[in-house]
Amino acid sequence: MKLILSSCDFRNEKSKKTILNNLSKPVDQCKLLFIPNEKATYETIHSEKYFLRMQEFGFARDNISVFDYYNEQQFINLDLDVIYISGGNTFATLKRIKDCGFDKEIIRYVRSGVLYIGGSAGAHIATQSVAHIAAFDPIPDGMTDFKGLGLFDGIIFCHYTEEHKALYDKLKSEGKYKVFALRDEDSLVVASTNDDVIRHYDLMIDENNDPVRDPEPLRQSVCLRY
């Protein structure tokens, strides 16, 4: 499995460079499934809006699929290189994915070797839990399941600044999950042969969660912070 998780994905030059440098092939050759956030309507999904955005990031039009929440079955067992979920309301986007049952399909794709790119909400969704994001995003009425996809062993705190230190320290002191703080320019690149949960990222990150600023070439079972 391989994940690229960041606060700003293609919207930040540093994290964009990290993504492009860690693709298995040139971006215009990658077959992409883009999963839009909770605001996506039937009309926008079937318009050129998301295709144009992905082309702006370098993907070729013929290689782009935009996930349709109203017809999820057509996106099962595609030939893909990348699944990409960007920003939005973490809870509402996760709920919408789970409500149509596509969370299990995302996990299947990633375990089979499809790269997962998550930016902001997309990064949170890949982790063990999104409950801590209630400090920033409103929770949709009736939502009680805050488990993420479980692809990353721990939780992530995107858009971190010093103003958030008290909450970050609280989450770490609780000890329920390993906690990673990502500033807007930061990214985590995680690779593992583990079929269930990636647990080896701490091989490249010290106990104080300080950034690794001299990354080595990616190897299996590592997590590099950029």
C-alpha cells in the first residue's frame, strides 16, 4: 500500500512536488479516480468542473474518472493508478462515502496497489479516526461513526499551527492514537506491504514527531515526512 497525505495536496507547491515525485509514472499517464467532497451535486459531477480541476493538476482528460455518489456501482473494479480525495468537511465527506458503501471499495483498491492521495479531509479520512476534527468541522446530524478508513495507523491533524498546540498535546497525552501534525506545506508519504494497517511509519520519524528533512528514497514499510 502507498499513501500520500497532506494538508493542501496540489494547492501547495511543496506538497504538489512531493505528490508528483512519488507517482509510479508521469502524472499525465496516471489513471485517476477523483472522489469529490460532500458539496458535489449530480450536476457538478456530470459537468466539466472536476475534470478541469484535475487537468489543472496535470492529469490527462481521458485518464480521469469522477466518482458519482448516485451510481457508485460503475466505479467497482476499475483499472486505476490513483484515488484522490481532497478537502471539504471531513465528517460529511466520510459519511457520504460510507452511506453509498464505497469506503470498502477504496480500501480494496489501496490494498491492491492503487495509490491513495489525501489532502486535508482526504488525509483525515484515511486514518483510524476523525473524531478530533469536531474542533474544526461541523458534524452532520445523526452521524455517530467517526472511524476513518484505517489505512494509516494513527490520526492526522492537518493545517496545524501553534494555535492548535493545546489540542495536539491533549490528543497525544490521551495515548489512544499516534498523532501527526501537518502544517500546510507538509506531507507524509507512506509505503507498506502490510495488507491491513500501515504500522511502520515510525521507522523514519522520531519519538517527538519532528519532521524528517533529509528523506531517503522510498522503501517499503516506511513513512517519510516532507
